[in-house]
Amino acid sequence: MLRSWLATQENRFSIQRIDDCQAQILATSEAGRSRDELRKLSKKLQADVATNPEVHHWCFYHMLMRLEMKLEQSSLGQNYQDRLQSFLAENRALWILALALDRVIDDNYYRYIARKRYIALSQLYFGRNLLPAKGTLNPEDDPEAVDPDELENPDDDDEGGGDDEEGDDPE
């Protein structure tokens, strides 16, 4: 659907430019593993994004759609570990692009979308129940976010009640 829409846009976009963008981002992401390395790679990409934000916007959504299609078709790898590693590699690439786009538009929009999809796809395809931490990317829009300190000390009760029955989940 995206490809057919892009094909109708009079030379504003070309499918080849989206594919080239995607290949560039995926190749760039292979050079970094740590958060600092990924941030540096994103800064290098930022100048390119600033010169052509529309192509990179559609590249972001194309990469996200492509990842979801691969997950649906189980074409990321032969076994669980291979699929998970491919999923994480593609998410690194999305994160690099999202960070560069967010710097250009001075917002957290793309990182917010990437994070939400990462959490949802991790749960759906890998059974990983990830919880967003408070203080990360628009926490006011994320009522399900948890305080990391609460995760470290779930038995601490600030209310002092202490009358939870064994087995009850703390609220």
C-alpha cells in the first residue's frame, strides 16, 4: 500500500530512495551496539535527515511496516534466538533513525512511536512483557509507566498498611 502511494507522488518520492534510506540505516546500525555508539551514529545521520526529512519520515514507517511483516511471516530467522537477534538489530536501526528525526523536529515523536511498537511487538511475538519506565519519552501520555524504584523494591509500602495478603499484587 505504501509503495503504491509513493509511486503516485509526482517525483516527490521514489521507492528507490526509500529503499536506499532503509539500506543505509540498517548498514549504519551494524556499526554500533552501545547507547553511546548509537547516539553518535544518529548524530552523523542527522545532517542527512535535515536535508530530506520527508524521505526519512517515510523510511521510518516503511522500516516499521517491514519489520512487522517479517514478524508476521516468521521470516526473521530459523529459531527463537535468531528471530530475537534480528528483531533487536532492526530496532537498533529504527532507534537511530527515530533519534535523528526527533532532533530535526525537536520532539520525541518518532522515539515514542518506536518505543511503543518495540514493547508491543516484544510482547506479541516474543512473550516479553516489557514495562516502560517513568521519565522516558512523554511519560504523561503513558499512564502504564512504572517507577523503576518500585520495580527494585516492590515490597516497600509507603502507606505503612502492610495488610496485603500473601500473593496479592501491590498496586
